[in-house]
Amino acid sequence: MTQELAQRLNQYVQDLFAREDEILRYVRQQTEAHGLPVINLQRNEARLLHLLVKMCGARRGVEVGTLAGYSAIWIARALPASGRLITIEYSRKHADLARTHIERAGLADKVTVLHGAGLDVLPKLAADSPYDFMFIDADKVSYPGYLEWAAANLRVGGLVVADNAFWGGGIFQPDTADGRGVAQFNQMLADHPQFESTIIEVGDGMALGVKSD
Ligand SMILES: C[S@@+](CC[C@H](N)C(=O)[O-])C[C@H]1O[C@@H](n2cnc3c(N)ncnc32)[C@H](O)[C@@H]1O
């Protein structure tokens, strides 16, 4: 398949299945307007994540890497009314903006934004485990540590999903700490005795594991 055809098909799927409403468009606009990097999930990735959360019947989940709340809104909308998402963000500026967006989306009762580094905050959440899913989209060097937390704190049948599993091809040239982190994460996930897993070729690659033991 040519790159041109691949892009056309990606656009086709996006236009058919991953439509944004006013609030999601607003969050993307505000992300840029506030000078944050526009590195939220692509629409097709966000739609896939939304469906995965629904398909595993999730009620309670954890996200690492909130940015301005774009993916958190897609996730929260897949949860039942009683569902809860805890999302962890290292930057106070990002966390504050995400809270305003989540409030505006009418999801403040469902979503809690915690400020801090993922590997510092996650141990405090273990007391309330097991969780139904974990979405990883933060610092790449910590991906292996996030996977260890998922293995210990997801229920059997729970999902771990991680964005940037291709790291723009950096997994083939792991001469940076980020590339090494993602490559190590992918290897750990593939070999992990507690997960059945793959990488879906959408966006920058979404790694997916179902906890089986
Ligand atoms: C790719 S963005 C997240 C995008 C978001 N999931 C979305 O799709 O809307 C990564 C975010 O992770 C945050 N981050 C970086 N290191 C972190 C850490 N150690 N713990 C938690 N968040 C971190 C960054 O500040 C940034 O906001």
C-alpha cells in the first residue's frame, strides 16, 4: 500500500468513526492556545481507546499523562455513570487546564486529575486495586515501570493500553533513553506471562495487553 493510500484510508476511518463534538474540538484548540504541545491522541487512536474501555466493561481506570484532558474525556465517556477515571499529570499547568476542560465536559464527577509523577503517584493508588484498565501516555523512560504497576494492579481481564509504541520508529534506533524505554516496554509486554498482547498499527502504534493471569 502506498503512503498516500494509507493516509487516505486513515482519513476515511477518522471521518466516519472518530468524529469530535464541540468540547473535543475546544480542548484541542485550547491545548494550542495555552502553549501546550499538541501531542494528544489522534482521533482514530482516541476512538479505539474509547471502544477498548467499553469492550472490557471497565468501571475504574487509571491514565498516566493527562495533558489537557483530551484522552481522559474520550475514556470517561466510555465509562458507565458510576465509572471513575484517575488521571495523573506531572505538569501543574497541564493538570490545571485539564481540570477546567473536564469540568466543561460535565465529567468532573467521573474524572480526578492528580498532579505528580506517575511512578510516585501510582503506588498510592494500589490500595484501591484491582482496576479495570490502565492507559499509559506519559514519559517513555517510565513505561516499563508503568507496565509492572499494571501487572500488579489490574484485574484478570483488565486492559493495559500504551500510546507511542512505535515511538516514530525510534524503537529501531534505541540510542535515546525514550526509545530504549519504549522498546523495553514492548519486549516486556510481548514476553509477559500475565498478558496476552499486541501492537495495533494506528497513529504512532498502540500497544494493548489483556491481563490473563
Ligand atoms: C502525550 S501527552 C498526554 C496526552 C494525553 N493522553 C491526550 O491524549 O490527551 C504526555 C503528558 O505526560 C506528562 N508527563 C510527562 N512525564 C510524566 C510523568 N512522569 N508522570 C505523569 N505525567 C507525565 C506530560 O506533561 C504530558 O502532559
